[in-house]
Amino acid sequence: MAVVTWKEICLLAGVVLGCYWNSLSCGFVFDDVSAILDNKDLRPSTPLVNLFLNDFWGTPMSEVTGVVGRAELLSSIFLLAAFLSYTKSKGSDHSIVWTPIALTVVLVAAATLCKEQGITVIGICCVYEVFVAQGFTLPMLIDTMLQVVRGKDGLPYTLLQTLLKLIVLIISTLLLVIIRVQVIQSQLPVFTRFDNPAAVSQTPARQLTFNYLLPVNAWLLLNPSELCCDWTMGTIPLVESLLDVRNLATLTFYSLLSVLAFQSLRHSTKSAKTVIMALSLVVLPFIPASNLFFPVGFVVAERVLYVPSMGFCMLVAHGFGILSHTGSLKKVSWLFMAILLTTHTVKTFNRNWDWESEYTLFTSALKVNKNNAKLWNNVGHALENQNNYERALKYFLQATRVQPDDIGAHMNVGRTYKNLNKTKEAEDAYLIAKSLMPQVIPGKKYATRVAPNHLNVYINLANLIRTNDSRLEEADQLYRQAISMRPDFKQAYISRGELLLKMNKPSEARDAYLRALELDGTNADLWYNLAIVHIEMKEPAEALKNFNHALELNPKHKLALFNSALLMQESGEPRLRPEANRRFLVYIKEEPDDANGYFNLGMLAMDENKNEAAEKWMKKAIKLQPGFRSALFNLALLYSQSKRELDALPVLEELLHHHPEHVKGLVLKGDILMNHKKDTKGAKACFERILQMDPTNVQGKHNLCVVYFEERDLLRAEKCLEETLALAPHEEYVRRHLAIVRSKMAAMSAAGQGLSPLESSSPSTGEGKTVHTEKDEEGGNKKNTWKTPPTRSEESSKKLEGSQSDKRTKSKSTKEIKDIEKKRAAALKRLEEIERILSGD
């Protein structure tokens, strides 16, 4: 092995850094999203053993496994380390050194775990042992074997050593293969014709195309000017005839490779050994991707050329070394190498910018290949992620033109039309995609392969039509059809569970979610959805258990945090309030711009009579969401209950500015204006506004009657109370108040006093108490009280999401029931006081 100096190492590192530094500013694109961002195996809560059971994407290797699953760069590092370790397995006395061999086996296993092609380093080590370490040439090897076969001579000692080392390597290789086969349960990868069209083609197109792909890959090594991130689908047309001119490229490739291999195997010179090792690095690591032993999930993939490129670079460097020592070509060879390095450096630097984002990556690929529908789809996806649906639709439609039978492209068209609120066009696109799926043939049973993501056409179509309440059964049929085609289709169970909730079938929805949990018990979203079902079934305790299970799996699950805290808050259990408060605090840390979190913290503080904290949280909610109806009303209510009625007025003004129809806000404002501002006119306007919106509102009508009484307009007060009694004939307090007013009118008439309103009269101390009715939290009516308690049923803070139910569980603690009874007793006492005022002189 050559000795490398520190200066050479620093120079090489500097060149690499200069070529790739701009890639640091690029984001995660293409496979990075699935392999890194969405990969559950990379989360701290995932057991380490899953890394050995799941593939690069986090999917169990016993299910959707392909050869494209691992990191080529990491595999290449272990591959080189294994080879370098093996080169030290020969002692100075030509004995076997077993420690480097054992280390080689470990490094080969590591390389294979990263990428299946890592196992091919065993073949490279074999080539090195035979043709470099032992110095055999092909003629010498053939001659030795013939002598052994003829019995003229035994095996040389060096050959026995070589065989022993090779047997150890081969056995270790077989063990790795057996383990790998066991992990994938002896099943080969399954790909569609869109991934690798040649793999499902007939003879001779299959063989001709596979062989033609070899010179295509060789050309990418020789001239990497047109690079593409995806070479699937129609990127390279099939070679369907022996007369296809592209077969000449195949013949040329095999001819050059044969000449190089034959010449290097015939001689034992240092140059020949260099060439044979370079060829082994080019050929052997490429074999798993060559389709020779099993089909792969791509046509061409530049990533599988990482290790072969090492051998190719060795060939270039070796050729340069020969030319640079030839006197007449020395200057020309140096000039050629300078041009080569400069152009490749510039190409690399510029290519890095293509990987800046998914949009730049796929648009650069379209410049190379316009016949790949997948690329058109991916540009559309990139635009879709930017909410640029109009432009995305153009790319998706072009994908359907390039590949009319691409189910995914039609699904993308349908989804984009849906985002553009073009329901009819979306349904038409989904129906086209559905028609391309394998169809049921009556009376005939057959097996076929369906790409898992194509089954989403049933889900998407069902999700679209279920917005129409008259088509819910039709949507359910689509979900069941998807499940029948793939019983482990988790998303179908989830979507069907949501639909069943909408159809008011919570028991069936629960069963659907439980089935989904059997398939994926570590999915926090599923536990969350199951909690929503239990809320629908009026089982808050079970709902809370499932919320807690979701939070065990994902402590920062935002919806579970919020709605579990809300459930605790609405349970009325004081012992749950600290935990509810903690969860709301975690929620606002995760969602600092969501006003609902601050509002509910304020409501919790009000429940515990922590007025300062409640005021702080309510103000924060209003700041984040101006016009927040519930926060404004409850802040005004908080001020009113804290004897800060005048502070409540500007809050009520803001509330009514944004929500002029807010009845309770008008009631509270009228109360403050009457009792604290002595503004009878303003209070009267509030109650009249209520009646303009709802002439049958008993509360507003009765309070307006009291205003007339305060104005000494007994005739209008009498008429008003008569109208109120007609609206609520069973309300005894209205009947009593009417009797009191009539008694007052009779007394004044007997005294000779007029019944016209007193123009400048003002209520005396203790007389200006307006009365009204309001709903309490249990749905009953409290009579003649003014202060409105926080009504949770009206002032809801946030809808439950997942199955998206907005229903709440109502259960009252013993303490709350006692509080309600106290309020009722106070209401009766207030009623007696007002009746004394009305009946007084």
C-alpha cells in the first residue's frame, strides 16, 4: 500500500471541502424526507434493536425491502476499511495473521448492514489474495490447477494458505447471506413496472436492456455531465431488438472490459496488478445492482457507482502515471489532468446547488430527461408543498400525458383539484386512477401485485365524497374495498374510523381503530383518535387513558396535550387541575402562537380563583387573536366578578365591536351601565339590541321591562311584562313582577298621581337593580341574578381534532353542585329584594 503524507491528506481534504462546502446550505430533499425526517427509527423513544429489524426507511424488512435501502457512503467506508484490514493478514514470514482477518469479517458485516453491496468486498479480498498477495497470474493459476488434477504435484504451501484464508472469507460471507435471507423471510423485493420496466419485459428485451445499462453506467463514470436524481419509468427506452443501434455500445463495453481483464490477468507486473484491482473495484460492487441475480428497483442509480468510481479513479490515475513518465506526453498529460480536475470541480460545485431544495433538484432532472413521469410528479409535489396548486397541477397533468397509465399521477391530479376546490374534476381524476387498478373479474380468481401507495386512491376518493352526507355509505364501501385488497392497510382503518364517527357509529369506529392499533401499536395518533371515540361514547375516563397512552409514546403530541388537558379541566376534578395546567403549559411551549392554549390556562386560573394569573393568560390570548370571543367575554366577566366593572367596559366594547350579536356581552354591558355608570339610556340600548336580533329572547325582554320601571314608565313596563309573560307563560317571577307593577299603578292612581314617565327621575340608592335570567351550567334557569358565570358550553375554546368532534363531556363535582345551590339561594334572596323594591312607594 502506498504511504500517504500529511501534506497529501490536507491537500485532498481541502479540495473536497472546496467542492462540497456549499452543500451545507441545502435542505433535506427526495429520499431524505422518508429516510430521515419521517423515520421513526431515528427518534429517541425507538428501541435500538429496531435498527437491525427495519430497513433504511424505518420499514420492517420482512414487508416493502429493496436493495436501495442503505447509505452507500457509509457502506463504502466500511468496505474500504475491511479491504485495508485484509491487506495486513500476511505476516513478514508469509504466515497468516488472523486478527486482521477477524476484523475484516466484522467490517464486512458493518458494510453489509449499511448497504447490501458491502458484502462484495469479500470478492475484492479474494482477487487481492490470489493475484496480488500471492502473485498468481491466470496462466500460472491454470497450470497449477492442472498439475494438481493430473496428480503430478501436491498443492503448494502458499496455495494452501490462500485456500484457507479464502474458505474463512467465503464461510463468513455465506453466514451473512443466510442471516440477510432470514431477515427478509426468504422473499425477493417486489417492484412495479414503473420502477424497472425491463424487469417485467419479455425476452429478448429484458436481456438486451439489462446489458445495455452496463455501458450507460460506464458512460456516467467517464462523462458525468448529465446527472439525474431518478432514472426510473421511461427514462431509458427498452432495447427490444437485436437491430437496435444501442447494442453497439454494449458490444464495445464488453470488448474493452475483456481486453483490460485479459491483459491484466496474464502478467504479474505492478501495472497489471493495479489494473486488476481497479477492475475488481469497478465490477464486483456493481453486481448487486446489475439485475444479474435479482431485479432491482431502478433503471439506473448514480448512487450505486460510488464504490465502482473508486476503481475507475484508480484506472485514470494509473493511466496518468504512465503518460506522465513518457517524455513526449508529460506536459500534455499534466495539462489534461489539470483540465479534468478543474472541470469536475466546477461541475461538482454547481451540481450541489441542484440539491438545495426538492424543486431545484427535480427541475434539474427534467432538463436531462423529460420522459420520466415521476420527475414531473415530483416537481408538482414541490410546488404543492409551497401551496402553489395552479402550477403544480400543470406538472401533474403533464405526468399523465407522459405516462397515461400512471395511477399515482392521476391521484396527484385529483388531490390538486381538491385543493383548488374543484370537487367534480377531483372525483373524475380519482375515478380514472381507480379504473387503472386491477379489476374484480366475476367468477375468476387471480393474483396480482399492487403498489401499496396506489391503494390510497380508494382512501382519497372516499375522503372526497364523504363531504356529501348523502354519500357516506358509498365512502364506507370504498374503505372496505381497500381493506379487502390489503387487510393490513392501516390508513384505511383510520379513515374508516373517522367516517364511522361521522355516521354516528362510535362502536364500529372503536373497532376500526383497535384493528389499526394491532398493526401499529406505537402510533400516538391512533391512540389519540381512539380517545376521541371514547369521548363520543361518553366515556371520559377511557378517553383520558388513551390520551395518556398517546403522550407516553409522544410526550409532545400537541393535540393529545391540549385535549387531554381540556378533558381534565372540564371534568371538574380539582385534583386534575395541576396536571391540566402543566399540559397546557407544555402545549403553549410547542404552539406559542395558538391563543386557545393561553385562554384555557386563563379558565383554569379562574376555576381556582387566581384572578391575576387568569387576567394575564386572557390578555395574552387576546393579543395573539384580536377579537377572540371567549377570551374577551371571560376577561370582562373576571373584571366584573372582581369588582372592577369599569375595567370590564372597554373589554366589552371590543367584544361587541367584533361580535355585535354576543347576547351575554350585551347583558353584562347593560348591567354595568345601569348599576355602576347610572346610564339607563345605554343599558336600554343594549337590551333593545338583543331584542332586535331575537324578539323572543325572554332575558333581554324582561331586563328591558325593568329599565322602563327604572324610568317610572309604568304603562310601558306593564305592557312589556305582559309581552314577556306571553313569551314565557310558565315563568312565575315574570307573573309576580307584573302583579307588582299593576299594584304600584293602582296605588298611584288612587293617590291621584299620573302614570306618565317621570322625565328627570333617577333611581334612588338600592333601587337601580336590573333583573334578568341566564342559563347556568346545568341547563336550568336562575332568576333575577345579574352576574353571568363563565359558561363553558357556549364559550368553547377549541374543537377536538383527529376525528374532529366538538362535543364535551359534562360532569359536575360535588363541590360544583354545592356552588350552584348557593347561587340559586342567592338568586332567590335577590328576587325577594327586588320584589320589595318594586312594591315599595
